[in-house]
Amino acid sequence: MRRAAVATLVAGIVASGCTGGSGSSGSVPPSPATSSRATASLVATFRGTSARTTRPFTVATGWEIRFEIRTASAFSVSVLDATGAVAETPIGLRGPGGGSSFPKSTGQVSLRIQSAGRWVVRVLSR
């Protein structure tokens, strides 16, 4: 009896086209988070095991820093302006861990990455 009920339920879901209950068979537009992630383009990837200042690169509003620290050590990322002065320090933590940040600085910038552990930093633009 229970198997028959489950089979009927599954058949009903498949017949409805798995549309989320709306009954329409059209596609669902992506959410803003999915859309923005899909349009992000990789500007640069930096890897290391010690402190480093990156080469300069140019970014506009909405850019993102994705980071990963693989060892248990302090990790921070500062954004430097075109003169080399610290504009902001959007990331500071003790690893291991990872995440992303959306700095406010724009134009020509570089990153000062402070860590004694293994890390990866990716810069994406929107």
C-alpha cells in the first residue's frame, strides 16, 4: 500500500514537469545571486605560502576577492591604491577557511596578502 502511494506521488511530480508547483513548463529565471555569479570574470589568481604584494590590476565597482587559506595561520588581505597606500583591509582571519569580500576601492589597485600558510586569492570583476 505504501509503495503504491509513493509511486503515485512520484508519477505526479514527474508528470507536472518538476516546475516547483507553478504548473507552467517555462524556465525559471535565475536568482540575482546566480545571475551575478555567472557574469563574473576572472581578473587574476594569486597563490603563495608567505606574504606577497601583487602586481597592479584595474577593477570597477562590484569586484570580488575570493580567498582560501589552507593552514592554521593568520591571513589578511589589504587593498592598496595606485600610490601603494592601504585603501582598506577587507579580509582578516585565522585559517583554515575561506570566503569572499566585495571591496569598495576601484581603479588601479594591488593586494597585500599577509600569511605564513598556503593560500589562494582570486580576483573577479562583474
